[in-house]
Amino acid sequence: MQNFEFYNPTRIIFGKDRLDSIDKYVPADANVLITYGGGSAVKSGLIAKIKIVLGKRKVEEFGGIEPNPHFHTLMKAAEIVKKNKIDFILAVGGGSVIDGTKFICLAAHYEGDPEDLLKMGFRRITSDVVKKVVPFGTVLTLPATGSEMNSGAVISHNDGKYPVMSDLTFPVFSILDPTLSFTLPKIQVANGVVDAFVHTTEQYLTYPVGARLQDRFAEGILQTLIEIGETTVNEPDNYIVRTNLYWSATLALNGLIGAGVPQDWATHMIGHELTFLFGIDHAQTLAIILPALLEVRRKKKHAKLLQYAERVWNITTGTEDEKITKAISQTRGFFESLGIKTRLSEYGVKAEQLDNIVQHLKAHGLTALGEADDHNLETSREILEKAM
């Protein structure tokens, strides 16, 4: 097992009818900004319920945070925070709203150019860089990204998507009430299952380092998602099944399974370019790229792919290569069973457009990916070709 530090201060408030907890964990004298996305939280009455719980606190709203939240939109909210002396933010929504809120919290009182925060990449932003950060909590309505219990975000700006990482942006608390997701469209639920699944594989399908407990945690998440995936898509009000999706998505990216193990985020990095260039949903880009990446990188990942085949998919017969081939095939089949297409051509992407994707990877410095930094642009091209 590799050396690691694990830190996660977020309080999780899980289950039905937990909105009253907001009153306990938001300071009584706070000026609160509620952030949300396209308006479903307003139409459903959720924002109104939250405002009742907030009682006599001064409350303002900022809606319209997009999927893949945009820098300029978030800066409008940051201006509201400064102008109205907001000292607590409540993010109501899924990963995009929560990611966007993290950036608002960092940017609102940053003394430099907020665009500089996007240039930090995977370097963690510290209190030496941002001296004042607005605290925030979340009410999760879409289980997928794990942003409700981690300190990372991805922000869209100009020609791409940028990771923003800081220990200053863990939520103070997150309310996880699975019933708040019952009215989601099927495709959004399916996307959530895939997102959680791929978050897990990117911390698991690398190479062995003797981290037995992390492996078992990861395998448990993957097996759970396989067991509940189709059911939670097709039975939206199945509470027990949806609770398992919520908690799986949170645990997939709260730092637990990634502690002390090598990680490979190449699927996400390539996927971000597909979202930017073609508007394909984030999770759908992951479903396109992961099976192709596992095929191209199968020799590098042989030991863990074999473990994945045997432990997650219970494939016990055949040669090692046959087991791995079947596991990759069943991974693709699982995504497709959720109603998600797994080929670039199915989204209208043409073979002649692959060069442009590779050029975008190069422009963003994504030239040495993978758990060993040995995944270069030619590797990405081969994966994209395999994904057609």
C-alpha cells in the first residue's frame, strides 16, 4: 500500500425527511445564498421547503448553474456573495451545482484574477492562495459525482474543462435524501450509475499494491451498482434500491477507496474533451471510453483486470485473457443495459474528427495520463479508434 493522507470533514445526513437538519447546521445569523440549476428544485417545491427551514435568516437565490458549470455564470454568483455579504451557501442539486458552488466559495473573496484558480490543475488550492472561503452545505438531488463529500470540482471555461481542488471546499454537511431523486428522468439516473461505476474503476483498475481493504471496498461498490443499476433506473420510487445508489455514488469519490492506491483518470480526461466538443453527457462519455481504454490498456492492467473479472463479475472459467475479455464485454453490456450507448459513432462522431479530439488533449497538456504517466497521445488515439 502506498503512503497516504486521508481527510474528510463533511457531515452526512442520510435518509428521508432530513431537511430540518439545515436549521441545526447553518448558523442562525447567516446570510444565505441558495444555488441551484435549471429550476426543477423550484418547481418541485424543494426550494420553498428549504426556505421555511431557514426561517428568519436572510436568504437569496441564484439559479441557472448549468450542467458542466460555466466560469462566467459562477462569477455572477460570486459577485452576489460579495455585494450582499453572503456568509453561507446552500447548494441544491447534483454534481454540477455542487461543483459550481465550490468555485463560487473560492472565487468570491479571491484577491487575484479568478481565472488563475482554473490554472492550478490538480494542485490543491490552499489558504495561502485563497485567504477567505465561504462555507457551504448541500442538498443532493442527483446521485452521481460524489461532489457532496469531496473537495474537487470541474469547471468549464472557454476551450475546456478544468479541475479545481482544495481542502477548503469540503461541504460542511450534505443532506442525502433519496426520495428527492424519485422524479429524475431515467437517463439522469442511468448517468449517475455509470458515473459512480467509473469513478470506482479509475481508482481500482490500475495495478496491485497490496491494498486489500481498498480493493474490497471498491469491489463492493461495483457489485452493488451492477445489482441495482437496472432496477433503480426502471423503478424510480424503489427507496431501498435508490438508497444504495446514493451511498455508492458518495463512497465512490469521497477519498476512501483511493487512499494508498494508484489511480488512472484518463477516462475522465478524454471524456471531458468529448463533452466540450460534442455536448455528450459526461457519464455517457465515460461509458464510451472506459471499455475501449480497458481493451487498449489490458496488458498494463492485466493483474487488476483479472481480479475484476473474477471478483466483480464472478468469471471463473477460461484462460486469463478470456476472463479479461469477457469482463470488458460485460462492462460494456452493463452500461448498455441502462440505456446508454457506448460507441462514438452512435453519438454522430465521425472518424475524421478524432484528430481534433487528440489535438484538444495536447492543447490541454493531457499527454502523459494513466497510473504510470505512460498513456500518451497515441494511446488516446488508439482508445478513440477502438471506441468508434
